[in-house]
Amino acid sequence: MLAGVSTRIEENTTNSPLFPFPSGIHLRSSSSMNVTEFLETHFRHFNARELRDAARSYGEFVNQGGKMMVTLAGAMSTGELGLSLAEMIRQGKVHAITCTAANLEEDLFNLVAHDEYQTIQDWRALSVDDEVRLRDAGFNRVTDTCIPETVMRHLEHRLTKLWVQQASSVETWMPADFMFALLDDPTFTEHFQVPRENSWVAAAKDAGIPVYTPGIEDSTLGNIYAARVHDGTVPNHTAFATGTEQMGRLIKWYEATSADAPIGMFQIGGGIAGDFPICVVPLLKQDLEKDVRLWGYFCQISDAVTSYGGYSGAVPNEKITWYKLDPESPKFMIQSDASICAPLVFAHVLGW
């Protein structure tokens, strides 16, 4: 079941020969179902079927030894995707993450400021004056959820010390390394307002999986970092590994990991979070002229429309022309809301 949810969906059903269930999934003859059984029973056509098949294939891929890169765009951490993604990491169903810097920081914002967030029920009806009142009260709105400015300053205070330290070192840190350092600080963790196990960043740290975060300047803390360099508080811009340096590390991870197992990508949203990692394969094959596996599984959740140029990084079949996807790889495009679909896919993979 979904974490913290004990209610079962009531439904009388039998398995139909037209819609066989994958091995290991058996419907109860009684009236109770878990999430996986509900998806297997009711998600039969259109985006529902695409979601179910993508989840089935994801589970088969990792259960047969494949490795999975999950990419996070949008405001998935503010949507508390960690409630399911963290368990996916703990259960060995996710082996690397690429995310926007906003998703990285917002996972920790939620840990220490969850109780101060405000939820707007009728957010579509907000007027300009309503938005001004939220701004002046110190809130930054993300659709229906308002993040307090105070938590950003809380992290700024702690991170600035680390930025100064690393800017004076020859070693550059990945953006996630700074968050991992905070998670090791008991004076930070004592402020947690939700359980640590709700955090996908904490789960990634504990599992030792790589977290790549290109484009950190497109985030609140990235802006603050640039401001502190500009005003001289941080001596230079060298604390963070650059995007190309992170790509160099991804090259090493992909080459070493794919030598033993195929690697798949489960992409939530579009943009740099997905475009950055998927390019490592054509880079290896065409630019470094190395014989490596193409991506062995691909699924994207997006509401983009191809004809509008909205599929950043190309739709699945188009990726074949870029030496990204193996022609035989399972390919799925779920055209729906990732905040609904991603937890359902994860629940199916986990057998909840």
C-alpha cells in the first residue's frame, strides 16, 4: 500500500484472459485490493494502460538485473514524491538520480519546514492582490503549496559555511554533496518536522547512489550562491562541480555500470534533468567512439505535445536516431500528471 495509507479499495473482480497478470501478481477472490492489483484490474486502455505497462516493464527490468536512472523535473519534491521514491531507492529499484537543483533543495526544505508550509485550496482563483499578500507574508507559491522564505534563509546560513570551505579547496563537490553534509549535521537534523524516511535525498545518501544536478543556477540556492560570490562572502565560483564536470563523472558511472548490466531511464517531466543524462550514451558512442550499451528502457511522464516542440530530449522513437535508445528497448510515454502517475508506477514496482 502507499506509505501511511491503510484503506483498501473495494472491488469484486476476476482475472480476464484478455488482460493476463504478470507472474507474481494474483488477485484476491475477496473484495480487497492493494494499489498494484487495482492498477492491474482497472488500468486497461489509453494512458492508464501505458502507465500499467510501463510499471510492469520497469519491475521486470530491475528484477532481471537492470539498473535505473530516475530523473526529476518540475516541483516533484514539493509534491513530496519522496514518500514513494525514497522507498524505491531503499528497495534497490533506483540506482542513480538526475534532478533539477530545485528538486534537490526542496526535498530538504520539506524536511525542516513542512509544518510552516501553506496550502491554497482554490489556488486557480487567486488574484494579483492575493499573490502580493502571499509574497509580503514571506511565501513563495508553487501551484497549491507555499514555501516559507525562512527555510531558504535557514539553509543559506548553513550552506554558506560549506561553500566558503569548498571554494578554498581543490576538490569540487557535487550539489548533492552539500545536502548530504547537512544530513550529517545533528544541529540540522534536530529540526526535522517530518520523518527522515520521507526524504529521497536522505535515501540516496544512505544507498550511496550518485545524484547529478546540472544547471544549479536555476534554483533558489543556486541564486543565493551566485549572490554570495558576487558580494565576496564566497571567494569564487569553484565550490560546485560544473555541469561538464558532472557529465565527466556520469560518463565514468555509465561506462562502468553498463559493462555489467543494461541501464534504463525513468524520466519525470522534461528539461535538463532528462536531457543531461540521456546524452551520455551518444557522447560515449559518437564522441568518444566507445562500444557501450544504449539505454535499455525508457519511460517519460509528461503532458507535452510533440507538435508544439514540447518533448525536450525527443520522444522515444526519435531517440533512436540520436543513438540514445536501443531499437528493442521497452519505450513508454505516459501523457498525464506526474504527481499522480509517478507514485502509482512506484507503488506497482514495489508491489504495494
